[in-house]
Amino acid sequence: MTIPLTERLRHWYEKCEVHFAVARPGGALDIGLASRARFLSDRELGLEVPRLAWLRLRSYLEANPWVALHPGELGAVKAPYQLKGVYTRALEEGERDTVFPGAGDAVGVVIGLRELYITKPGPEAGLRVDHWTQEDLTRFEGELGWLREENW
């Protein structure tokens, strides 16, 4: 399955830090913060995760690979999307350095994208739109006024 990655959606995930939630045994959530994100394709999102956060979260992801992702910073308000997917692998060092130049000791993590939801408050909240085309989602963004300059 591919995710309809509009220019606006890409912008918010790639220009802001990304908050991600993983489930611990028993169902409690743990939150991580990726300082950078890059779409590797319309099926995969790479995250630059600080090494200490990775060491804390890795066993949870190996036990339950599902991850919920949301842009941070101003994107938390202006980019009402939530991606969900599964942890697939850590990037090899050379690949990580290509995707995230200057990453230092951070870990590159790949999330296989599975679902896309609208999180905007109102009647659209919770709407699952990963089955839409990119054109459908762009049209929807326009109808909601999201394509105005102040919403970027």
C-alpha cells in the first residue's frame, strides 16, 4: 500500500521534528522524538532517533512494531495528519549518513507506512485517508483551506 503524500504532508513531516508513540508491554505508551524525518518512498519514512531514545525504545518496537507518528513544533497544530506504520529496520551506517548527513551517533529507523488519518478537530477528525489518491487528498486540503500560505 502507498500513502498519498501531498506536498503539504511531506513538508510538515520533513521540516519539523516528529513525535512517535510506541506501546510498551501492557499497553502503556512511550513517546520518542525524531529530530529529522525523510520520506524514503511513499511507503517508508526514515526517522533520525537519538541513540539513548533508541536504546530505550528498541525492545518495545521489536515486541510490537506499530508506531504512531505526528509532526512536532508548529506542525502539531498546522499539520493535522497522523501516520501509522510498523518498524521495519534500522538503517545501516552508510545509508543513515546518506539519508541524515551529520547524524552523529543517532540511529536511522525505517517505518513502513500503513495508515494515514486526519486529526483536525471537527467532523473530519479520525478520518482514515490512506486509501485516497494524492489528488483526492490535495483537493481535500484545499477544501479545508489548508493550502493557504499561513497554513504552511
